Amino acid sequence: MKRNTIVIGITFLVLATFAWAGWANWMYRKQAAARALASASNAELVPAAGDVPAGASLTGKPAPNFTLEDLSGNKVSLSSYKGKPLLINFWATWCGPCKIETPWLVELQNEYGPKGFQIIGISSEGNDLKPDDKEGWAHDKAAIAKFVKQEHMQYPVLINGDSLATEYGGLDAMPTSVYVDKDGKVVAMQLGISSKEDMEDHIRKAMGEGQ
Amino acid sequence: MIVPNSLSRSLLTAVCLIAASSAAFCQQDPLTSSSHQSVLKTQAVEYLYPEQVSVPAGKTSPVTLHFRIQQNLHINSHAPRSEYLIPTVFSVPETSGVKLADATYPPGADFTLPADPDQKLSVYTGDFTIQAKIVSTPGNHLVEAKLRYQACDQTQCLPPKTIIVPIDVIGK
């Protein structure tokens, strides 16, 4: 009996040792990996503002279709704007440069809207909300709605632009502006802000003017 | 109490199986686990040091955390001037055995974007430090603290990001 008790004791001791060793090894390896990742920050992945690099640009290609919700929950598709020159403007509430260019967009919509031009704002908050995260989406929507009201954005604003990242060249930075002609072809794509004049030039190009 | 030989053999077999599975588990590379995939993209902010701190267990202890922001980028300070801007925030998971009692952030520097010279932002650039006060339970804690920030350059912004700040905290 004594012998068996010793065998059981040793067995559990060995089991405990293996369990501890495995856990400790895993934790140290995990931390080492985290350190390696934390120090690997040399990559310059922020493209300079301006025209999108050729590889990521949609210029010359048909604008990818999408269906997103607006702030009221209505579904809006790009295809519903068929035949109109467009500016699809991806933006975010936390993006300072987006806030700077918003008044330009409002003015440009007022000026060129009567000539058939349309701006579509698409909020891309970049916070990886899951579809069933009702609280997260409600918080996002409230912030977007407040921003839209404060900035007097009179053009359509859609949400969850992040879901279009693959189709629209990654959307790695905000704002990203995509200019589309009446045939649905992208005529220019720009990352970051430049000036109202630059935006106006692109709009005129999308409208088939000044070419 | 008599333990039959067959039970002893079973126990020994279990030990061998656990040893084998434990070894296999340890061979798995944490870099390939899904929780770290997103970190492989751009990091505007790098955690510099300390990697390890030794503090008296149960007592509030100061730790100075050093970070570096990539050249030509800035991040919002802990107290940005607009409600829409995302503040820089340091946090420690509650289950880590280490509690964050307080964190003191540096004041932000005034910064203006060329397209809007009248609007002053409160930002961090270059190197910055956060003065954390922690309370550790006794023992060695491999803490994966977090820093959430949102970075921009002069014309565009990157999405908000949370990086892991790994610190080995030894509570004595």
C-alpha cells in the first residue's frame, strides 16, 4: 500500500511539473514574440498623401459596387447612382484632416450638385466592430450622426466603410477620395487631403469637364 | 489501499501522453496565433523599455514606460482638444496579477495641420514616457499591458490601434 501511495504521489508530481513547465515555456515564448513585434516598427506603411500608388489604385477601373446602410438604416447601393458623376469620400470622425475637408465637400456639393454631381460620404471608423455588437454600432452611429449634424453634411452618409477595404484598395488611411465618372469608371483616387482646388479639378474631370 | 499494477501502468501512460502533448504545445509559434495577426501591420508607436521591473509586492510602485513614435507621425495626447479625437491610453489587464493604480501622461504639444493653421491639436511626437504606478502581487507576472492610440501625419490618419506592451513584473 505504501509503495502504491508513493507511485501515485510521484505520478502527480510529474504531471504537475510537466503542466507547469509547459505553461511557463509557452508564456515566455509568447512574451518574446510580443517583444519582437513591438520592436518591429520600421516599416513605412503610410503612403504619402496624394494619388494612390498604381498597384492599389482603382483609376481606370469600374468603381466596385456596394450596398451599405445610411444612418437611418436604409440600404443604399452604388448602383442606384448609375449615370451620375460621383465623389465617394471615405472618412472617419477621429480623422482631423477629414474634418478639415468636410466644409470643402459641403461647398462643392452645393456648387456642382445642381449639375448632376453627387458626393457620397462613407464613414470608416476602423474599429473592427462585430455585426452583433449592437452597443458598439449604436455608439458609432451616434458619434457619426453628431458629426454629420455639426458639419452640416447635406450629402448621403453611409456607415461601415471598413467592409469595403478589400474592394477599395485597402483604405489604410483616411480620408480616401474616389472620383467616378457617369459611366461608373474611377477617374482619380486620392489619399489624404490636398486642397479644395484639387478636389474641384477631380470633380470636373469626373463630370467630363476640363479634359 | 491497494493500487493494482494496471492502474500504475495507466498512470505512467498518462504521464507520457501529457509530456508528449506538452512538448507539442510548446513548439507552437505564438507569432502564428490569430491574436497577433493584426499586429503584423504598421505600428506607428514602438514600446522601448523596460522589459522587466522588480517591485515590492503589495505596494504602489512607479514605473516609467518609454515609447517612440515613427518619424513624421503624431498621435493624439491623452487629452486631445476635440471629443472626436481618440486619446492615447495605457491599460493593464485586470487578470495579470498587476494592477494599474495610476498613469500620468505627458502634456501634449501644440500641433497644427498645414491645411488648417488656426486649429491647434494636442499631440505626442518622437519619444514620450508614461509614468505608471502599479501594484503587484507576489511572484513573476508576464504582463501584456496595452497602449491604444490613433496616429496621423500632416494629411491623413491611420485607424486607431492597440499595441501590446510586454513587461515582466517581479513582485517581491
